[in-house]
Amino acid sequence: MTRLARRRPTNRVLPRASLGTYEHRRHTPADAPHKVVETIIDFRTLTLPDDVRLALADAFWNHFGGRLPVSICYAWARIKLFARFVVKTDAVHSVADLNGHLLIRYVEWLGRQRSETGVPWGNATRSAAYTVLRKLLQWLERCRPGLIEPVEYPFNPFPWRNRDARPRRRLPPQQLRAILRACEEDIRRRRAVRDT
């Protein structure tokens, strides 16, 4: 019986930049402004402690940076919301404050938010804001070990988050069949062009 060679484990920790700089792969600081479509994403405009701003910028560009521009802008809007929470509550003074207790306070703060018409935010809106921050903290825990203490994440802070969503209107079967026929015809034509 032959013995299989054991594969070496893959190092899943990203190389750590020098402390205090968090340099990007292109040797630009992680919190340097970036233009995404028509949106300027500039972490330096956020009223956050320096180490928190740099850590979140590092996680943001490494986690969300490769996504579609609309996803990057969506996540940026959620980060600005977290910065507003920090300003209003004075809850974060350093990267050491990024912990489970802060997340509970953030969830409670999100629960008190209202729309411009005075309607409380729905579970899906609050969950989206929380999820972006949670993803960044999970990235920091995984890829920058030792930077933050292990975080105890609240279990299911937004139950039934999609319960109030309206069901989508479905296409009638006749329209769906017509669309499929048009697609099949288009495929047939393209194959004929390719064959010639």
C-alpha cells in the first residue's frame, strides 16, 4: 500500500503591511481617495480615529474592492452610516473598541433610526448596514490576526428581516414562453453566423 504525501496547508493570512501605514498593493495608503464611477470614496473624510479608519479602509478595499462598482458604492454608503453612529455615540476611540459590545450598541442605534418621513427603518435596511460592518470585522479577524480581539457577533440580530418584503410580480406563462422562443431564435441565428 502506497502512502500519499501530505499537502502543505495553505497560508490564509494576507501579508501584513507595516504597522500604521496599511499600504495598498500599489503602495498607496488604503484610506487614499478612490473614484468609483461618479462616487469619490475617501475614508479620510470620515470622523473616525486614525487606526480605525485605516483598518476599515484596508478591509474595505481588500474585501469589496474587486466587486462591481454598484456594490462598492453600496458598501461605502453603509460605512458612512457607521461613521455617523461613531460621531453620535462617541463609542469608538481606537481599534480596540471594535468588539461585540459595540455591535450590540450599533444594532440598537440602527433600531432607533427613522426615514425622512418618520417611519422606522425596516429589518432589511438595518440588516444591510450591520452586515457590511460585520463583513469588514470578520475580514480583519481573518486576514489581520491580532489587530482586533476576536469578536462575539450577535446571533440573528434581525430575525424575519425579509418578512415585510412585497412578493414580486411574476410573468404570465405566455410572456415567459415568448421570451424563451426569442432567445432560442437568437441563439439559432448566432450559431448560423458562426458556422458560416
